[in-house]
Amino acid sequence: MKIILLSGGSGKRLWPLSSNTRAKQYLSLLEAPNGDLESMVQRLWRQLGDAELQEHTRFATSIEQMELLKRQTGERTPLIIEPEQRGTFPAIALAASYLYSIAGVSLAETVIIMPVDAYVESDFFEWVQELPDRLRESGSQLMLIGMAPKSGDEQQPPLGSGIYAFSLDYMISKLIALSLPIHYDELYKQYSKLSKSSIETALLECETSRSVIYYNGLWKNLRSWRTISEEIAFPLQEQEKIERAHDQSQLINHLDIPIQIIGLSNLLVAASPDGILIADRLHSNQISEMLQAMNAKPNYEEKHWGHMIIVDKARLASGGQVVSKRVFIAAGENMSYHLHFNRSETWTILSGEGVAIIDEELRPVSAGNAVTIPGRTRHSLRAITDLELLEVQSGAELAEDDVINLGIKWDEIISQSNLV
């Protein structure tokens, strides 16, 4: 049995906390057994470890999310990389080609597809281990795992969970029938040519040899504020009175300013640098409709080395632009080695220690230091300890694509810069 966890989507439905650069599955919103907060990804990976299933599992994720996923689950977490987001069917097709041509998995092996936003209890994974036998007993090519109606709600029809089981041979045969490559490297090269589609439209609607099996335990897909608010950990802030815990309102605040709820009940309030959401808990699903018209670049961005928050933007009287960002680089991580043509930067180190490269010159930096980087200057920054800085960008026009990347890994940057 091989399990593929789908974790490549942008997951913007938890706006303003989630965005294109910080998908909902990486938000630390759930309470872990030790009382700490963990993300959907971390919870699911922990449960698979408890069930001794991690060695049978791989994440299918986009190249943009690769470093963030590794940071949350470990550097050695097995990944199948998608060059871009194109929907669940292309992701599953690419994963199947990887299992077949790279991992050398037998065509007779059962493959189980599971979304990473599934919220289940640990005994679910004991049930999962029975799926290969259930697939064989069904005699079907494709098995869908459904969720049985809740007790007392027999009028509600069973729902599809997003979990599928099939033999690897089934999916490889589908790729051949669609004239798609069955080798991972070749399918990866042609990935952008694949139609964006879901497994439901690509396979489920046209597959005649299929069956459904129902799981009767706890199951939720945490795909919206309404569903996740039932499980989310909402710790009371210091300034909040304990009585607010009884008004059925929930508040999560990622800003550095206090927010209070007074005299109102059944509210969901979420605040981040990208906005503030105030919604009736029963109508919070309508956020999906609003997001269709929102294309603004997020003010908070996750990076493979840490994160950054835009704290101020200004257009000067002279016509130039200034953008200020608060930047965090985790210990041992580094920015890419890059340059800008149309802007200069000034770094003011707020805390921690690191090493900067400015035009092939190494400079130690620590709290209180300021570093000026003129336009067309090659630069990078590595954190020795956790490092925080204020970055001020200035120029006639500040464009996000005004960057030329020259290197990613620190050893490679040092080598190509002839530094020791």
C-alpha cells in the first residue's frame, strides 16, 4: 500500500490568514496532544507516524510549497514535486508516474489518495490499512471512500471524502489511454500542457467499474472557516475577559494590536496583515465568493528561509516609492543570492546574528548594524541564529519581478562567489 497526500493547493479559503504564499494547510491553528499548536500537515504526518505508515506515504506538492512543507515535517519527508498547480487529477497522474518509474513500485500495489486537509482520529488509519483487501474484494477498478451521515441525520446523503483507492496499474493504464507519458521525468516536462482538472471530472464521472465504501468514524474536511472553526484552537488573549468564552464568538488575531468583541455573539473574527474578517459563524463560507474578486498581493509571505511582512508602503512627493518589510530568517537558512536593477535596499538588523554577502564580500552582521545595498549589487544574507531585520526598499518603481536570482543554496553561493 502506498499513500499519496495531496498538499499542493493554495488553500485561500481561510483568508485573511491564508493566501497564495501561505496555504491553509500550513497554518498552526490546531491543538496538538502536548498543548502546542500544529498545522493540518503536521497533524496528519504525526498521526501517520503513530500508525507506522510514514514509510508508505509521500506528499504530492507544488514546487513553491516544497521548502515550507519540509520545514514543518522534516528535511527527509518524501515528496513528489509538481512544477505548478493544475488540479487533483494531474497531481495524481504525476504521483503515479513517480511511483512507477522512479520508486519502482509494483503495478499490483494499492495506491490511496488522501487530501491533506482531512481531520480524522487516529483509529482512522487502522481502517485505512484494510483498504487494499476491500478494493480486491469489491472487484472494482476505482474505490471512493465516503462519509456516512452523522447519527440522527439519516436524511442527509453520504458525502464523498476526497479519498480514493486503486491499483497502480489502473492509473498507469489511464495515462497510456490518454497518450500521456508514464515516466515521471517526461510527464514533469509536459505538465503545463495537461488540462486543469479534478479527479472527479477526469475519472469518477466516466468510470463504470467503481465502488463506494463508507467510513463511520469522525471525519471532517477542513476546507472552510465554518468547518475549521469547530476544531481550531482559539486561545484567549491576555486582555480578554474570561466571560467572552461563553458568547460563542471566536477570535484569532495575528496583528500586534488588540481586538475586542463586546456585546455580539456567534462571530468569527480573524485578523492578519492582509486584512480583517468579521463574519457570522453560520455564514463564514461566503468568503469563497468574495475571494474571487480579490487579487491583491499578500502583505505576509512565507519563504523557504522564513517569512516577511510588509509594514508600510508610500509614494514620495518626488514620485519614488518606498516599501518597508519586517523580515525573519530562521537559524541556518539564507536568502537567495540575487540583485535588483531598479531599487536599492537598506537592512537594519533588529536581533540575531548572521553573515551577509555584498558583491562577493562577506560581512558579519548583528543587532544594531545597518547595511546599504545599491541597485545592481549582488547580495544575500544567512542567519547564524534566528535573525530579524527591517528592510527598506526604494526606487522610482518597485516591481516584484525586478530580481535576478543567482543562487539558492549557501554552499553554492559561496563557491560561485569564490569566498571561503
